[in-house]
Amino acid sequence: MKNILIILILSIVSCKPNYVLSQHIIQKTANCPENSTCSMELIPNKTIEFKADKFGILYPIISEGEKTLLKYTFNKNPIPNTQDSNYTEIVYAELDTELNEVELTDEDLKNVKLYFGRFCYCKGETGYYPIKKGTFKLSKANKNSIKIEFNFKISEVPQIISEIRETITLKSN
């Protein structure tokens, strides 16, 4: 009986409760290339779906849902006095409502709907693309933050961002 009580207490103490996000979090990133701005967002109670237009170009549709969206945005600073010098890359992932630890590679990346978007005045080389090659890891850094480690490669278009290593501070209610 004493052993059962010890096992029960240890299992309760060792269980790490998953964090359920209840508010939109936007945070500037610590690791961003020079002459640019980067941000990371966690958007609760949303889902994302990618549809193709009549030309086969993918675009996201974000709607109310039971997931949490991760959005990473890289904006290169425009060249002063130069039209059409804007350049943006976006990465989306759809995570569970409870931010569980996740580790995925290559083909399994589709489980979190990982997509890369490139937007610039780059004829024929913009749009969203599914990420099929890389590694994605989400882990708890401590009780108030999660760590994201992500390496990926897109073959369809050139990319500046191929690695994301960030810790996101979760706000308490």
C-alpha cells in the first residue's frame, strides 16, 4: 500500500501540465538577420487551411477553430527611395490547443501544417509552399516559456530564413 501511495505521489508531481494559450502573443525575436525585423506570434483558437487560386498559387485561410497558430514573420528593411524593395518571409504552423512538446522531421512536418511564404517583387517566385524537408521541435523552456527549434529548406523558391531558434514567453492569465 505504501508503494502504491509513493508511485501515485511521484506520478502527480512528475506530470508536467500542458500550457493552454488563452490570448494572442506577439513577440519580437532575439535572432533576426541584420537590417530586418522579425516577430513570432501564437494565435489561439484558430485553424489554417491553404487553398489554391485558379493559377495554382496557395494562400492561407485562417478561421476560428480548436488549434493554436504559430506565425513567424521576417521583414527585410526596404531600401530607402527604392520602389518595390519590400521583402517578407512568413512561416506558419498549426499546433494543438495544448502546447505539447513536439519533434518532427521531413514528411511528418505536414502534421503541423508547416508552410513557408515568400513575398517580394520577384516575378514567379512568391507565394506559399508546404515545408517538406527539415526538423521542427517545440519544447518547454520553463513553466512560462516554450522553445522552438526549426531548420528547413524550400526547393521551389530562394529563401533567407532557413533556421528559427526562439524562446516565446507565455503570458499568464
